[in-house]
Amino acid sequence: MPILDSKQGLPPKAVPVEPIAVAPEVRNQVVDSRYIPQTALLTHVEGASWTVDYYNQVLDLDNETSDLQLTQKPIYQQYKLIRHLELKVTTPLSYQQQDADRNTIITGSATVYGGTKPNQGDIFLADAGDGQVGVFTVIRSEKKAVFKDAVYAIDYVMRDYLTKQYKDDLARKVVKDTTFVRDFIYYGQNPVIATSEFEQIAELNRGYKKLLNLYLVDFYNTEYATLILPDQDVDGIPTPTYDPFFVTAFLSTLDNSDNNTIMKIKALNTDRSIRYKENNLWTCLIAGDPDMLDLCFQTAGVVSYRQFDESPLFDGIYYSGVQQVVFPTERSSLIHVDGQEQYNDPLVPGRLLGGKTRFNDLRRVLVQGEMKGFHTASEEAVGVAALPDIHRVNKNDYYVLSDAFYENNPEGFSKLEKLLWDMLQGEAIDKTVLLYLVRTSKNWSNLERFYYVPMLMILIKVGLRDY
């Protein structure tokens, strides 16, 4: 028998492979239900901007569109005034003279943003191009898309120049006064809001800038290049005091474009202490999560800078010149695991404590001093609210805000704390109260302004989203 078999065997029988047929995606409906936001439509709006005061007819099932009639009673012809409405002019004003009577007809075309539904017969007042205000009538209105948010194309004709008769007649027939805010379109909000709300928005924006500019002038320290607590001393000697929790939060809520001084503020290095990594009042306010209060430390004092001498860190507290540092007086709420550094905690022993509930029956740490400048604000009811404007900082030894805030006890709230809790619970912020606090905050004492003014700025930012 030969070692090698020279006969070649037959190839194995091929196994038939049946192809798997994959059906293409089947669309079982002819209507695309996707929502097209107004921001997507803005890119298709062309034309020159033209700001007008627009009088939109108020219609119901029993009314038909009609032109302005000066002799008509206001009850039968009503308008919603939209101040500063921006039109996108597609056809500029054209002047044509009729051969029969030699009268001039002025016409034009424009596009109106979504949020306003123009009707035939609407009136608007605008610059007629010769230094006078013209009264224009909409003669045609066409919706340019079938989507929920769509723009409208309008044609209009100038009927006359504005006179006292027109002005008085239109004023009598306005039943709703609103204002157009173009920026709201970008955030998915209705760009037409009540004029009273628009005035509130304008005042809140002005108040925010004033608060920020004055705050940086008062509390930014050029020697230490950071924010220093005011009126802190030891035995009558001024003692620079620093709050790492606050400065970190302050910088995280602002942008360098808000004020040039912001980029100069340094957050001093506290990385060697894990206590500054735990949740606190400021992380709760920024996150807008009331449940986080249960994980925050609630009492704090100050400790000497000598507690932070572990190593020469860049921008470290020990070598900064700061003499005192705000530090929690409660045991750390952080959960320690194997390998996590604990030796760098200057006040809490580095041993693990097992089987204990958070903050209960745990060793308390004695601080070396307390924060000065606790000037009590007026506790008398002001205005319509039967609450004090603010409480003193560290009332009942709680960190910044009072014990009523941490325990969610409305009977002990101040006006400021009530607004903060409304914010945390996702409720609308009372703009009247907020504006009142913004106006009166300049009268608060130094330490209260240091902590509470940034809270007002957070409330303003959140409050502007309510419109």
C-alpha cells in the first residue's frame, strides 16, 4: 500500500445556502408627525428687519376680519397690540401714482415670524420712510407651511399718516398689550408676551448686571486675587477669610463675558482635603435638586490656614496669605472606600466608621472660630408678604441660610429662602418679590450681601426661563 494516495477524492457536496430576504422598512403612514420647531424655520426667513407696532384683530366665531373703522365702537372692533414686532421685508415700499385721481399708493410685502397669526385688515404703525409714521393695512395673509410653527407672508398698503384721531381710536380698541421678544424664538418660547412681563424681564436683566458689577467692586480683593469675606477679624485684627465652597460655585455660574474681573478671580487650591468635594448648599442650588440637601453639611465655621500645610500646592491655601478658611463642623458625609485618601482631612480623624447613619451620633469637630459680622436684618413684614426680607447669615449656626430652609419649614422662611425653595421645587418664582429684593439688597449688611446677592443672581437666571 503506497504511503501517498495519488488519487484525488471528489470535493464535498456543496450545502445549499438559502439567502435571507430582508424586507425594506415599510412606512405604514403617509403623514410625518415630526415636530418642526420655530428655530429651524428661522434659517428660511429672509429680508430686511422692520420693527413695527402691530394691531392684531381679536376675532371669535361670530366676527369677520375687517379694516379699521374710525367710527366703529370699540366693543365691535378690538385689537391685540404687539409692540416692536419684527417684520422681514421681502418687497420694500413701492410708490405708484394712479392716473385717475393722482393719488399715491404705497405697498409692500413682508414675512411675519410664527407666534403671530396676521389677519386681513390688521393695522400696524411704522416709519413710512420720510420721517413720519404711517398707518398700514394688511390686504393679504398667507401661511407658508403646514407645520405647527410656520411663518406668514403678508402684503400691505399704507392708508394714511398717523394722526391724533388714529392714535386715540386705536388706543381705545386695544384689549391686550403685548411685546415681541425675538430671542425667545431660539429657546422654543412664544415670542409674544404681555408688556408687563416684558418690562419685568428688562428690569431683571438690568438688575443682574448692576448686582454683578457692584458685587465685584465690593468683594474682589486685588491682593489675594479672589473673593474675601468681609468684616472678619480675630481679637479686633482684620483676618482674611476664604470660603472655597462659595467661590467654586460663584465661578461655575458666571461667564467671563459677564464682567472682565471674573477672569481674575482665583479658586484657591483645596484638593488635599476631601471635605471640599462633598455636596453643599451651593451644589444643591445650582443643581436645582431639593433632595440633595439631605446629603449636604448644614453647619460650618472657620479654621486656621495652618490646617492646610500638607504640601506646597500651587495656589494652595497655606501659602496664599489667607488666614481663615470656611470648613464644615459636621463629620464628612462622603462614603470612604478602600484606597481613598483620608489623611488629608485636617480635622476629622482618618479612621473608618462603619454602621453609622449619616450625620447622626457621629463625632462633631470643634472649629477654632466663628464667622463675624452677624448683623440681623429687619424681621418686620414688608409689603404684601408676612416674611422678613432675609435672615442673618449663619442663623442658628447653620451654613449661610437658616435652619428653617434646611428643614423646609415655611413658617421660618425669609422672602429670599421662600424664592429659593420655589426654585428648587420647580415652581414659578414670584418676580415682584424678586425685584423688590434686588432693589433693596444694597441696604443689606456686608456679610449678607456677600452670600445673598449671588443667590439673587441665580434666581434671576432661573426666573427669566419662566416667561
